[in-house]
Amino acid sequence: MANQDPDHDLNFTYDDCDSYENEISELYTYTEEIEYEENKNNFQKLLKEKEFTSWGPLNNAERTLVVQHIIQVLELSNKDERIVASTWLLHLVHGVYEECPDIKQQIANCRENCFLLYKLGLFTMVQDLLLMEINTTNMETHSDKKTTMLSLEDSRMLRLLISILYTMLETLRRPNSSDSAENVGLRKDFLMELEQNLNDKEPLVIVLFNTVSKFCSQPSSPMPMKKVLLLLWKLLLTTLGGFGKINTMKQKARIGAGLPLINEDPLKIVREMNASVPPTSASDLLDPSQGKRRGRRSVLYEFDAENAEIEAEKNNKSQADEPPFEEEKVTSIDDEIKLVDQGFPEESPLNETNGVVMTTGGGDASGPEPGVTTPMPNKGPTLTTDTAAIAAKLIKIRKEQEDAQTAETGPDIPTVKLVPGLPWVPKARKRDVEAFLNLVRQKFIGFPLPGDLTTVAGLPKPTQDSIKILNKHTYTSISDLQVDQESNITKCPLTIGKKEVIPETVTERLYQAMLPNLPQHMIALLKILLAAAPTAKSKNDSINILSDVLPKEMPTTAVTSLKLGIDVNRHREIIVKAISGTLLLLLKHFNLNHVYQFEYTSQHLVFANCIPLVLKFFNQNIVAYVTTKNTIPCLEFPACVIGKRTELTAEAFENVDASNAPCWRNLFSSINLLRILNKLVKWKNSRTMMLVVFKSAPILKRALKIRHGMFQLYVLKLLKVQTKFLGRGWRKNNMKTMSAIYQKVRHRLNDDWAFGNDIDARPWDFQQEECALRACVERFNVRRYHTTGSTVGNSPSITPGPNEEYQPVNNNMQTLLNEEVEFPVEFRKSYDVWLEREVYQSTTDWDMLLNVPCVQ
């Protein structure tokens, strides 16, 4: 197993997905290797029947003739013949690899064949065949088979069709500069067709979601779940868009709502963020190999190359090569103070260092330079805060530098290293500004002014300056506007509600299609995630996710057993990767489209115990999980079919984890799960308390051993939200973690997360907040879609909308009798009893109705 280098960050770049080669290879298991040869032989037989020797020399007309023959065979009723035709098709999308000298040529052939197949309508045809095959599989009963007996052979046709669709989707969704003008147009048509597919009666995405749900309720289903989840994830990624598109859509939405644009790219910032040295744990303190505790050294500035070498010789060697503590870096929340007004020029170093100026004192500087936290002697650098003294020192340093540049002689001047400030612009919510104003008005004036955010009469000058800073950093999100709009519609349903225009976006159509069964979809995904997690224990009633990786005959030798073990672990990791990517995409796009769509999805994830599930996932040796690579390079597709074949021996497993590079899919999955957990608990005190109750702090603190900036950022965010609930003792014993939170996580003005005095930290209000949110979400679904989204059986429950009480009463007897009334299930079950008791056994004198006088 590869051990993480404690002195270097992990070489990992977060993106929507991995490289094309890795994404294609992860579609197949090592057990499917024997099928590649069969596919090749079937395709060569086809070429011989058509009197062709190979695929490469054929022109477009001849290739079209071959593909049209495949289409004819795919339309036959004989399933065995359709399976053979599917192997021909899969070998085509594989690029006819036996004619390729290297992998680069295989990828080029694959892209060319995929465009040809799409042009001839094969993508739509294979999609229809997959829908038919899924319906057939769901209707078949496997009562004579046990779950453990299912193997690769039981899902042959499904695996072929899904592999064809996935390869075409993954190939065509990626742009390529070498594409011809015709192929560029075909790619645009392909992407548009996927978006329009959501308007169909049975969109492929919804069919796959339903397949996942039925798979969890039918343990004997032979469905190749890994391939289904990968296809579902890539369909969502292609139709909805990746994280870059989400940021672009967010900017456009803010422009449309009249909100100021965001001048920072969050994904770019976190990608460039450096990792912190993890906090020292008790096991590290007991390890004598760790050496003595590192000393504290300043990182405010550094000398140039020559002086740095001289200085390093004078310092203690035990401190020379050690990384600095993160909390020693000087940063600043407020970089808005303009010192130009105080008489300093704009190019002053004081402006560039956020008000902290390093100045050189006189005398001999032969001793080591003291740090920020050391006592300040008469010699060496000093921290000056007096304005006049700072100005004098700046003028002196600038004059000395100019003299040194002119004469090119004289004493060496230290080069000041400008330490950047915090990576994020601080923010403040409107409710924070309002709470601060009410507090200071009550203190200085004696009464609040609810809803007034501008009047500052009677407040001291420092308080007015604080209000200006809060207003300057106030951030209004699109979600806030949507919540306010829903509140106004609830108050005025007949005026504002009539003017609402529902946007016809891809995300909106997807939500409408998923809404009737969305809770079941979320539960099913979490069940499979639990079964695939490395910490999951095998149970008799657990879901069988290994049916598409286990061979028909179990291995008998040590090498094949080791190969199958690695294949099973790899299979589980890919499932976790697909589910985490799917859930994160749904949450991000629903949040951008409408906040209550996001809240509805996140609520059902919370109800399905997503929070403890993710914490259970991280309650393992996460460093080993991220760095262990369950991969055999010689068995990865297409490396296993191109070039000289080598026999698999025990030596091939020795250097699998030789490099220190992390496993891309495992680190990608871990970051996705952290981001999902952050989205579930953000601004939700009740869910934050779940983190505290499940004792997530030690689990998350151990996860900080992963030396990756983006990973650590989301871990620190989770620690920050629960810090005020952990108590003063925990904060006192974890000051290095607190410093890392201060340095990396965005600051919210007026947020006293480090002290635990937040007025929102009231446990008795937590349940009320969750119930109020749920009521708002149900009201939104009823008003907009005339359904709460909850299901009884297979049909969604219909609840009257809030506007129906204002509708006129229908007094027409004909139309009332023509309406179909849906009786409850309990009534239908006891209908015979009701009929016997209320009709047959009761006596009614109908003639008395004639004696009742009419009401004038």
C-alpha cells in the first residue's frame, strides 16, 4: 500500500470527472475480459459474410452498409441474434481495436465510429432496446435462483446495451478540436436530443432511476448496477452541465435578478488552495520517529536567495526544513481600510500587506531573525502600529532601496514577501445586519426599528462605520429572493401567484419528472451507497451489487483469487464514485433552479440517514482509502486488448501502489461526499446537532491528514459549523484546527463561531425550524405541481392547492356526476361490508322525499 508523503500535497485536480481513458476503462470489470475476444470474433465473421477483410480500409458507403445490416438484425425477435448484433455494435464503438497499433489510434477510431453510429440512428435504437430489455427483466421472476448465484452471464444483454450507450455518450459529449464541421453539428444535435428526451413519456433518466429503485426492492434482480449508475451519472452530467456550467448559469441568474455579480470563482480558488499540516494526534506524539516538537517561525517575509542561504546556516538545523505552522501566517478579514486617505500613496507596501508592515531596525543583524510570536528585542524586525512611525519607516526603507539600486553597493536590504490575505471575500447576510442594527439601536436609542436597514441616527460614529462595512459585504443570494417570492405568493395567491412564470429549463423538467418518486430514488441510492461503502458489513439481507462482477465459476488459483478481490474492491469504489457524483449534481442544480427543490431533495436524504452514512464512510483509515489503488494496469481496457499480451502473475500485483499519487476516483468520491454533507447541514442547526450527536468531530479531524487543500476546506467547514456546540474545552485543545478554519474558510461577519455565543444556537427551536421548512416545501410543491411528492403505492398523493379555496363552487349536477372520484384504499377493501351494512340492511322510505317542501 502506498503511504502518503507527509511533506507534500497530493497531486490531484478536482474536475467533473476523470480522463476519457479512465472513465471508459472503469465501465468494465476485469471479469469481462474474456468477452472481448468473443466480440472480436463475431465482428470478423460479420465482415467475412459481407466479403470484407477489415474495417479500416472501408469507405463511408461500405461502412454504412455494414451498420444497416446490424440494424436489421437488432430488430429481429430472436434474442440470441440480437445479442450477437449487440456484440458487433460494441466492437465498433470500441474502435475495432485489433486494427489499432496503439491506444491513441483506438480512441480516434472509437470517436469516428460513434459519430457514424449516431448519424445512422443507432443511439435512439439502442436506447429503445434497453428500455424493452429492462421491462422484460423486471417482469421475469427469479424465484428459482438465490441472490448469491447471480453472475455475469445473467445480465449479458443489459451489459452490452448499456456499454454501447455509455461509450457513445462519453465519447460524443466531449468536444475535440480535430472534429470536422459535420461532426461538430452532429454533437450539437446529440446534446439537444438528450435535453429534449426529458419531454418524452418515459425519459431514459427516469427509467434508470426507476430501475435503481426496483433493484433495491428485488434482491434477485440481475441488473448490472454499476453500469446503470455510471450511465445515469453521465446522462445527468451531459444534460444538466458540470460545475463550470453551474457557475456560469449562476452568474446569468444573478444578472436576471438584478443582483451584483460575484468576482470570484469558488472552484478555481479551492483548486489552488494549499493544504495545511494536519494537527498532531496522540499517536503521533507517542511515536519517537516524529522527533521533537517543531519550533515556531515567522513566515511574514523572507530574504532573497543569498541572504536565505546565510541565514539558514545560522538557524537550528532541526528547524530549517520544517514547514511553518498555518496559524502563524498573518491574514486579515478586512482589506477595505484605505490608508491613502491618511496620507499614504496607493503603492505603499502598507496597503499591500493589509496594515502589517515589516521594518528593519538598526544595528547588527547577524543573529537569527525573531518570529512574530517571539519577544520583540531592540534589534531585528518590529511590528509598528503608530501612523507617524509607520510613515517614517516606509520613507526610510524606500530611500534605502533607491540608494541601493542607484549605487549597486551598500548593505543588503531584505526583500519583503507580501503574504496574500484570506482567499475568500467576507460575507454578511441581511438577517445579520438587521440583528446587529436592532441590538445597537436597543442599546443606544432604546427601541428597535424593524425592517429599517438605513437609519443610523443616534448611533455612535464607530457603530455607523461597522454598519457601512456590513452593508458593503452583504450578500443576497438567489435563494433568498426565491424564499421571499414564495412568502409573498402565499400571502397574495390571487395577485402575485397568477404572475409567476415557471422557467422551462432542463432542471425544471427533470424535477417535475422525478417528483412523484423522488423519495424512493434517494433511498435507493443511499442503500446502494451503504452496500458499496468500504466500512459496510456483509449481511444476508443486503443488496447484491456484485452480480455483474462475479464469474460463473469461482477462481481456483491464488492469482485469480487475488485478481477477483481487487476487481470487487474496484467495483465498489466505482459505484461510490457514480452515486456521489449523481447526488452532488442533483443538489447543485436543484439549488440553482429553485431553493425549495433543493430543500425537498435534501430533506429526504436526511430522512434516509444520509448524514450518519457519510460519517460512517469517513470512519475508516481514510488516508489508506485515498492512496490505495485497486487497479491492475495490464487488465484495464483498452490496454488489455492492444499490444503484446502478458500472462498475469503474482509479480504484477507488487507495484500496483508503488507511486505516491492518490487514487483519483476515491479522492473524488470523498470530496463529493464532503460537499454533500456541507450542503445538507448549511444553515440548519438541527442537522448540525446531528453531526455533534454522532461524534463527527474526531472523525473529521482524522480526515485532515489528507494533504489536499480542497479536501481539507470542506472538512474544516463541517468542523466550523459545529464548533459552537462542542464546548470551550474542545476549542482550547484544538487551536491549530481553529487557526486552519480561520485561514481557509470564508468569514461571515458577525458570526462568533469560535466563541459559542450565537443567538441561533438554541436547541429548543431546532425542531420547529425543520418542521417550518418542511411545511414551506410541501406548500411549494402543492401550489406549483399540485402534488406533495409523497407517494402511496405507485401514485402520487394529490392535495388541494392553496388557491382552490378561492375557486367558485360547481353547482352543475351533470359535471359533478361525470367526475371520477378516487376512493381510499381502506374503503375499497371494505366496500362489500359497507354495501351490506349501509344499503342492503337499511330501510329507506323514499316517498318521504316527495313530501319535503322545496326551499324557495
